[in-house]
Amino acid sequence: MATKETMGKLIVKAKLTNAGDVAVAERGFISKEQIRSVEINGLIDTGAVLVSLPENIVNELGLPVVDHRPVKYANGKVESRPIAGGLLIEIQGRTAETRCIVNTSTDVVLIGQIPLEEMDWMVHPAGQCLVSGHDGYSQGLIEMY
């Protein structure tokens, strides 16, 4: 399993990829080897909404800044942060495309609730691991109401 407990924190291995590169490669304009991606250890943060990436990873992936938004941190501080688009995140064989907050103050990767929901991952508090939200769906189930 790709998760582990570290002092009460849930850390997962994830692959981050530039979704734009994937689209360009599918059209034959670049080779698959030219798709920018990195493997990281990310901290699951169910109190966060999006993914928060250090600026150097955003730059390495070549993700474009698509917006600037106010971001409220756990300590109550609010500041405007760049939002980058076109991030593919893969955890344990499941993927989601999302935007991410560009963070210049830490090298920690935070993985928030929206991509977890899209991949149908839930945090099992007692087991300190990710579990499928719906048994029997290997790629996860997306609920629509």
C-alpha cells in the first residue's frame, strides 16, 4: 500500500503530470518521454480544498498560472496566491485533473479534498490509510445527484 503513518500524518506517494503535455503527446507533437512529471510524497490534508505545490515543482512541471485567488490558511492568515492549472495527480492507480495553489513558503505538497473525492479516496482515520469510497469500483465511483 502506498500510504504510511508518520506522527499522525498521512503521507502518500503520488505522480504529478502536466496534463497539457499529455494532450500534446496524444496529438503526436511531442513524444511520451517529453511529458513532464514527478513522483512525490504528499501530505493528505482533508481540511484543504485543492492541491498545494511548492513553486519549484510547478515550474518543473511547466504548469501555467491561470488565476490568483485569496487563500485562507489553517492559522487564519489570508493572502492572494497564484493558481496553476492542468495538473494530473495519480494516487494508487487513480487519477484526477485539478488546479493547484502555488506555494512559495514551504516544500510540502498538500493534497486536498477535491482531488481525493474525484479519485474516490477517503481517509480511514483508525487505519491511517486511504480506502475506496465505494467497494467494487477499481477506478473509483463518481457520485452524481
